[in-house]
Amino acid sequence: MNTFKRKALFTAVVAGFGTIGTAEAVFQSPQGTGQALVFPYYTVQQTGSNGWNTYLSIVNTTPDAKAIKVRVLEGRTSAEVLDFNLFLSANDVWTAAIVPVDATATSGGKIITADVSCTAPAIGVNGEPFRNFQYVGQAAALGRGLDRTREGYVEMIEMGSLSLATAAAVTHNSAGTPADCAAVRVASYAAINATDVFSPSGGLTGTGTLINVNSGMDAGYKADALEAYSDVGAITATGATVPALADVTPAVGIVFNNGYDPISSSNVTVYAADFTGLAAPTDGAMALASVYMHESVLNEYVLDTASGSLSDWVVTQPIKNFFVDTTTAWAPYSAPLTTSGACEEVEFTYFNREEKSATAGGIDFSPPPPAGPASSICWESTVISIRNGAGHMPTGTTSGVLGSVNSTAISITSTFQNGWARLRFTGAQATGVGLVSSGAGADSSGASNDMTAFVGGPAGPYTFFGLPATGFMIRTFSNGTLTCGSASCQGNYASLFNHSYTNNITP
């Protein structure tokens, strides 16, 4: 294969969309930095009597001060449970933790931080509890209590880079504290936007850590980084519901699809999919969805009896809430929101380590969602608890590793103790309609620019089959009580691995 295509394709494609620093099409950054970050999962749920906390960090790797919208969303319908503005100085790191409000299993979550970087409003020394205002009017069966805030996901979106007095106000002085946080804790940012805010410059990266102190386990992940999310710089008021992930500007997505393609005689094809002008649900939501679209989710599992191992898969759909409401599901989604969630049908095929395979049928999914198809995932952040009937398997409705209540348990054959699996989205619109672009992307001059020309691929418009998804597998091992010098300690271990995927894009 041409070495240019393998080594310089990414740089050439991005360069073809305009000058450096000009956002022309959103894509998931292989470098791990971008203008927007998606943290696929947070939790303060309990496994047995031991609780999880979630640690978050965001790093500004650039010489620009930045304004960031931080939004915490619960996992059932992506209802916002906390929203605030964060201001980072150049090369700054902000850290926080999501913890339970108290020790009861029905309490909500809250965010705490010891970091001095400016937030608006200020986060007090006791943290800021999550709120249920945005979902308390939903169907009672979906849950209206604060306990619904105990798991979900987080998005952090750059609203703009800062200059002049505002940049100086949020920059740390020689004592390590910002010069004047009061300058950005204002009701309106109109004056600041007029003079001190310019287009987002990216360079954000972040991590999430799931830690269960009493069980002696933690596991970490890198946040998804979305580059070229927007070329518009503007700070919105604290509590504003914009910018959201659907506000991609312009509404164009770049997707790098690997796998041998007989049309282009290449193992890399680049799709620049233009959704400009498509109204349902919004063109920006469709552009963002395109970079997350997958036909299947792939990962491993371990359920060994000897090591007491358990495996959960987190499958988060960070743009689903823009496609689904109580009356409508826009393609590629098939099911509107009901009191049981918006249940999308899936097929789960699994293999042991010696290539033997089987498929979990609908009757093997335990428990099925009420009034929903048995082989389905219903929430916007779903935890799949894989079980094989061994004695150490969980038997309740919560997942075995994370204690998630937004879970679907999949029962596989008892002899399959370890291997890998494929979760395929099989809903009617995921497989039959897909996500359809309006045409090939445009370059910075406005001319038609089919970026697949770099590898000889087909021109748009394109259809992406499957659903937008992200997440990871987390597994634990239990080695009982160990002798540690003259004392005893727990032999518990945890590790986390991002999902792999297959795509189906035509033509």
C-alpha cells in the first residue's frame, strides 16, 4: 500500500479542510486532544457495601487561556444534573471528584474540588450536589429521585480561547491562584465576548478514574477528544444549555474507516460527511453522531471461576438525547422514549479463547427491560453485565462490577469463562435507514471536496449504519485475603479497556 496513505493521510485530510486553527469538520482526534471532551461514564454506585467514586481531570495543553462548559448528565435520558463554566489558564490542569452526597444508597451525587482554577459559580468547600430539575417532570417509572444522578457521563466543551483582561483574570499568579475569579462570575458575558473571546483552539485532554477505595480497586480511561467541534467563540451564561454536543459548527464530520475496501484497494477510507441544512433532529447533532457511528461494539470478557472475575461493558450514546423523545425516534434510532427507556434492539455474539462461538438469544437476556424487547439496551449510558451462571456471578438487577442500576444482564453459556464478544445494533432504523449525509463535505473555499479522493473512495452522500456509541469494558479479579508482611490485605484488582468497533458505511 502507498506509504503516504498510511503515514500522512490524517495530516493531509485535515490540511485539505482549511488552515490550521480553523474548524471545518468535527472528528475524533487520534492524538487525544481536542476542543470538546466526552467522559463516557461516572459513578458513585455501590458494589455490595463498598462505593465507587469518580475522579476527573482536564488539561489545557496550549498557551491560551480558555473558557469551558462543564456538563454532568445522568445516564438514563442524558438529563443535565449540573452545569457550570470552568476557566483554565495556559497549561492549566483542573481536577475534581464525583462522590455521593452521603452514605445512603439512595442519595444523589455531587462534585467536589480542591482546585483553585476559576469556576462560575464557585464550587464551595462542601461541593455542589447534583439536581433533578431537568427530569423530575418525566414519567415516574423513569425515576425522579436524586439517586438517578448517581451514574452517567460528562461532557466538557471549549467555548472559546481568551485574551486581554479576561485571560489575565483567570491566569494563575506567582502564588498559584487566579488573579480575579470575580471577573468571570458574571450574569452576562456580552462585554467579554465582544473583546476578549476568540475561536476555540483545542488542545484539551482529560482522564476519568473509577475508584473503589474499600474494595482496593481503581481503573482509568482517557476522555474522547473531539477536534474541530466549532469555529465559533462565545461564552454562554452559567446554566445555559448551549453549547451542547449537537452544536457542531459547521455541520460536517470526518470519519476514518479502516478495513480492506475493494473499491479503493485500500485499508483506509476517509469520509467527509456534510449534514448542513438537515433539520431532523439538527444538522449539528447528525454531524456529531457520524463520528461515533458504529455497526458493532467489540471487546473481551473474563468470568473465570478460579479468579472470581467479573466483566461489565459500558455503552454510552452521547448524542442519543437529541434523536429521541417521547413521540419520535429519528434515524438511526428506532424507539421513542417510554417509561422503560428508549430500547434499541441488539445482538450479542460471543466467542471463547479457542474460537468457539454462540449467540445470546432474547430469552437469555436477564432481566429483560419491562415492556421492551428482551435483546435491547434502553438507556443513554447502559452498563451490560455479562454473566455465565458461575457461583460468584451477581444474581440481582445491578451490574456485577460497577453496581449500575442502568444495566442489562446478558447470560452466556456456563462453559464460556473468557473470550471476546460482539454487540451489534439491530434496530430497524439502525440497519435499514441509518444516518444519511446530505453530500460530500466542502473545503474552506466552499467548493465540493470529497476527501475520500485521498484514497480513491466513493463520493458522498454517505449512509452510516448502526448507532453512535462509546465506552469501555471494566473487569475485576478477586484473589481473596493475602498476607502482606505481618498484616492481611485484599487481593482485588481492576482494569479497564476501551471498546473496539466495526463500521458499515455506504457507498
